[in-house]
Amino acid sequence: MNITNEQVKNMYQTMLKIRKFETRAKDLFAEGKIPGFVHLYIGEEATATGACANLRDEDYITSTHRGHGHIIAKGGDLKNMMAELFGKETGYCKGKGGSMHIADATKGILGANGIVGAGHNIAAGAGLAIQYKKTDQVCVCFFGDASTNQSTFHESMNLASVWKLPVIFVCENNGYGISVSQARHQAITDVSVRASAYNMPGVTIDGNDIFAVYEAVGEAVSRARKGQGPTLVECKTYRWRGHFEGDMTVYRPNGELDAWLKKDPIPRIEKYMLENNIMSEAEIANENAAVDNMIKDAEKFAEESNVASLESALVDIYSDMVEEGRVR
Ligand SMILES: Cc1ncc(C[n+]2csc(CCOP(=O)(O)OP(=O)(O)O)c2C)c(N)n1
Ligand SMILES: [Mg+2]
């Protein structure tokens, strides 16, 4: 595998950032400091991290309602993210979007999205824009297993394939759409088989193995950059928390979570780094402390920022009524 020690270290830091950002967000939500819904990505970190490790700043991603991991992996700023979760004016959307609407055009982050399946078509659109511009950018489209039952998945896979768009469809198959297990929402086990309907390559990999994700998405990215069209990469993974914070997960069979806890991607990369002398125990401890501090700084920034003002509710929106001065 073509990967430098520096890249491995970066991927480790990214997974730590996601895990620690979300663990803190979980506690802050429980304390009542974060309004709205929070859908956590804990347990799935290797997928976003391994995929985005192949991308440049000018490449695009589309995200989902479970978007913190994607945004952090694509280089999103922890302070602006935490402030957005808090509803503060220093947040990515000036506190008006919350967890499910974080975007950063400067990093190619086309937005988290509360509408299941919306990202597919945005990704195809980004792919078409890239094709028009004749650059070698790509767009990675992240989405869940249940969203592959939406028409948008099929429409965008079809057009991306016919037009050979530079899109990499990354399915995060965590086995559930809310409380409905995959066996109850679709008659297939591997989502990747759906690629054949659109005559594009489709693979299924262990989404908790960061190197498998890095490699499979890497191959798809290099094909897309060369104008050879889209790929569907299905990453099997699992969300440790409920669908949203507050979900009691009564629908989970006994032992299922425990089995997945054993496949935690973070100790897996630590073991790899120790065995290959990439990082020592002490360096791993230092990295953890450094990321802890980044999260503390992000929280402090969010705490100390102002809540979005009432007046700002009428700024950055489009409405005929506002234009005409009928709403003040
Ligand atoms: C168009 C639309 N339909 C339904 C919902 C309600 N909803 C929110 S998340 C979700 C399930 C998504 O499951 P999946 O795509 O597997 O993603 P995961 O939550 O497992 O990451 C549903 C049905 C929605 N937000 N948007
Ligand atoms: Mg799912």
C-alpha cells in the first residue's frame, strides 16, 4: 500500500478529533447546551477519515445528517463547528443551521444535510460542474445504507455513470435506517451489488479498517481523476450510539454493539503504528492530549461566543417578502 508514515499519523489524529469532538458533543447535549438534534458518528471514524485522506482541499464532499465525521475529515474547523452546534453567531452558519447544516465552501464541504438522499444529487451536480470546468477534481458522496432506497441514489448513480462523472459514492452501511435493520429495509446484504445496475465498479469493504477504506476509495479517486467515471464503495460499519442522542436503541439485538466495540478502528490503527514503529506509546499519549486541548479550545470558543441575535434571523435568507420590505 502506498502510504507514508506522516499520512498514517494524520489519519490517526483525524480519527481522534472525530471521536473526541463527538464524545464531548454527546455530553454537552446531555447537559442541555446544544439545541436541536445530534446524530453521532462514533464508531464509524475510519470511513470518513480513510476516504478523505485521498482528497485535496479543492475536492468536494457531500454529507448527511450524521456529518461531523465527514466535515472534520475534510478539514472543517472544530471551533466553528462547535459554535454552530451551540447556536452561536461564530458558527459555520452563524448559529442558524446547527449540527445538520454545516458547510464550508473554502474546503469543498458542500454541506451536511437533514434530507436523507439529498447529497446524492448534489454530488452528481458537483461532478457535472467539475466536468464542465475540465479540472481533475473529484466529489466524494457520503451516505447511509437506508438512503440507497431513495430515488435520488438511483438517479444520481445512473447519470454519474452515463456521463462518467468524477463522483465516488461511499455508502456507510451501519446496518440501520433509524430503528429499521438493513434486512427489514432492503432485500440485499451488500449495497455494492447495486453498482452493477449502472455498469460501474462496486466493492464492499470493512469500513472499520482505515487502510481498506483508504485503498478502495483511493483507487476510485484515481479512476475519477482520469475521467474514468464513478465507483460505489460500500463500507460496513456500525454506529455505537443511537440514531440520535436520546434514542434508547431497544431495537438492537443483545451482543450486537459489544461485537462491534471489539472492531473499534482507533485501537486498530494504534496497534499498526506501534508494530511498525510509526508512533511510540508516549507519542500516542501526547497526540491524545493535544487533541483533548483542541476540543477544549473549541468548546471554550463556543461557550464564549454570542448567541445568534434575533435580527440575524432575517439576514442571509432569500424571501420576496424581505426584499419588498414586508417583513422586518
Ligand atoms: C427525505 C427524508 N426521509 C426521511 C427522513 C427521516 N430520517 C432521518 S435519518 C433516516 C435514516 C437514515 O438512515 P441511513 O441512510 O442508513 O443513515 P444513518 O442514519 O444510518 O447514518 C431517516 C429515515 C429524512 N430526514 N429525510
Ligand atoms: Mg444506516
